[in-house]
Amino acid sequence: MDKRPTTINESLQETLGTYARENSARFHMPGHKGRGLAGFWRDELQLWDVTELSNTDNLHAPQGAIAQAQDSMAQAYGAKSSFFVVNGGTNAVQAMILVLEEEDKLLLARDCHRSAVSGAALRGIETCYISPRYDEARGLLGMVTPEDLDQALTQTNATAVLITTPNAYGLCADVAGLAEAAHRHGALLMIDSAHGAHYPFSDALPRSLGGYADLFVHSQHKTMDALTQAASLHLGECRISPERLRRALAMTETTSPSYLLMASLDWSVYMARRRDWTGQVSRCIKLEEQIEAIDGFRVFHERIGIGVFERDRTRIVVDVTQRGYTGYEAQAILEENNIYLEMADARRLVLITTPNDEPIWYEQLLNALANLPKRRPRKTSIRGEEIRFAANEQKMRIREATFAKTQTIPLNSAKGRVAAEPIGIYPPGIALVMPGEVIDQRAIDYLMLQQQAGGALFGEYDGNVFVVE
């Protein structure tokens, strides 16, 4: 997430210290919000930063305290086995793909995080794509539906499918329906649920994944009381053994795991059972009502179509176009008022809330929105936003393109060339063009328009992209 530029002579410690002293309203990850680790983060914590000793257990072959903590996590998430991951959800998503057999075929949702594309490249597995539903009126990607998945599996004969739910906007798929469709075809259902780690801890939150997904990922640091980079990988009842999954994780995970990250994962599950997530949902519903009472702002509502089965009410998404702003413009103004968000797009602001939020932050937010000067409403879309993240022409497999000889050329001159790495907008990190696909003018126009509007691109470096020679 973009912040103010660091002062040239300011150290990293000074930059972080400055942000901490400003006591900013934190509507972004990590979920502890700088407060939820009270009771965990103590002066002597530096003494906990150790390595694998005879009495501290070993993440890659746990038999003691780590094994016990992972068993407690598995119980919380309804999994057969759970694994602590210290390289973030990226490592966990890649391990889900690396665990697949050589003869497997992966059906990848096109709204996947870039880490899934890297996983497919590392595994070298045959990959095809399925597109989520798209709402043209809102310019918004929704969810893959069970009906669409059933049809795609019939057409592709894929043996594994990777779906993202929830997405960055807190929109959730019908996981029970997806599981039924996948298992009817004998396919593994793998779910990147990085933003949904808190779901099992209140009936007011969306359905958890235990009992439905065969493999699923959570990033506890996004919404719970865990340190950044702390995540988890979970195994359901399926053809994958715990031993095989552990080996897949070890292929890309550090051999020097942080005990502080692992301890914070254990702490986050302990505290999630004690946090008032039901009360947080009620608080967010009230906040949404207060935002909508301000002229020119609209929030997501319970049923918004496009394949969405349910919505995480702790994720506040505000459309600012009727107030006369792009999301990027409104985000910049809020930051001037010491309010920092998870992300923005051309139309919307996205706020992560947790029970650790300070009540005064909500007052700050409402006051800042109310004081935002009203302009003439913007058009509901920017030119090119009708792009659907549909499959582009594929010339090479992901692995072949990723490891091919490459050259860099300007993005605006890349029409017709084959991408060597994913290209898209971050956040949320969704690729418009996958490695091995032809870059078309539609994608170029959309990416450049988003960048001009204030969005940040990935796979683009000073205006250039990597393409296959």
C-alpha cells in the first residue's frame, strides 16, 4: 500500500516511529492495528527470537509446542491438519499448487493473486482459466459460481481448481456449492482465503471453509492479532497427505522460521476466540449507515449479485464517485487527514476493520468524508473499465514464458507481444495479463488509464514490461 514518501535522510526506524507517533486511524492490515498484541508483545520478546533447539521444536518436523499449536489451529478451522507459514500467504498459495501431481491440470480463477501464477510457473503444471462474474454497472469483479465451475470442469477436465474467496472487497463465493461442483468432477477444491482468517469466530461472519475446501490458505496477519507475514495452510479430507503438503511447503519456506511469527499465530487464534467479532459486525453496519447518510457516498449492500453468496461486513467498501472523486483522489485526501486505508481503486475506498479499532477512528473517518468538498459526480466508469479479466490469447504455458529469454519494452508498445510475467494493478494484485498470454491493446489501455488515475501497477518497471524474446 502506498504511503507518503520517506524523507531522504529518514531511517526505516524513524519512518515507522513517525507513523506510530501520529496515532493515525488504521483501516488497513495488519489486523492487530498496533494494539491487538498487548499482552503478547513485551520488552523481553527479543529473548524469544531463537532458532530450532532441542526444546523449541522444529517447524518442518514438529513434535512439541509447534505441533500442539498447529493442532489447536486445525481444531479452530475445522481442518484435518493445519500448518504455520512464516513466508506469508504467498508461500501457502504456492505450496497448494506445488503439492499437485505431474499429471494434474489446474483450473485457475483469473482473479487469483499473483502468488498463484508464480506457483503455477514453479510447478510447471498445465493451467487453464475460469473468469468470475463481472458487473459492468459497478465495474466490479464478483465470484466464480458453482454453475460456472461445473461447466468449466466439464470443458477442461481439470483435476484441481483454485478459487479466491473472499476477494479484496470482502465478497464471498458459495463455498458449499463450489465444493459440491468440484467433487462431483473428482477435482480438488483449493481456496485462497487470505482475507477470511477471522470467519470461524462468529456466526455473523461468512461461512468458514472447514468441511468444504480440500486445501485452503489464511493470512492471519490481515485481520487477526498476528504479525505481518504470519499465515497458515489447511488440509481437509482429500487425496493429499499431510506429509506431502509439508514437503511442498518446505520447498519454498525459509529453513530459519521466525519463532516470533509462529508465536503470534498461536496468539492470534487464542485471541480470536475472545474478540467480539459479532459486536464488530454490528459496529460496521452502523458505520455503513452513517457513511450513506453523507451525500455522495454509497457502500456495498448485502446482495449485490455477480455470483456473490455473502459479504464480510467488517470490510467497508465506499463508492465515492457521486461525491465527485476517484477512489485514489479520496484516499490521498484522507491520508492528509491522518486516515490510512487498505486500498483504493478508480471508484472506491476499501477499509479493513477489526475489534481492535479505536472508536475515535470512526469519528475521524465520518468527519473527513463529510468535509470532503462536493464536486460534480464523476462518470460511473472510466474508459476501458469494461474489461472483464477474460482469458487472453495464450501462446505459451506459464512456466515456459516465465523462464524464457526476455527483453524489456515500453508497455505502450507491447501490443502483440507475449508477457513473461503477470501484469496488473496492486493492490489487490490481480493480473490482467498472465505469463504466456498475448498483451492486447485493450489491456494496455486499461492499465495505463488506471495508472494515470492514481493506481499502481505490478509487472511494470518505469513504464517497461518483460516480454518473451
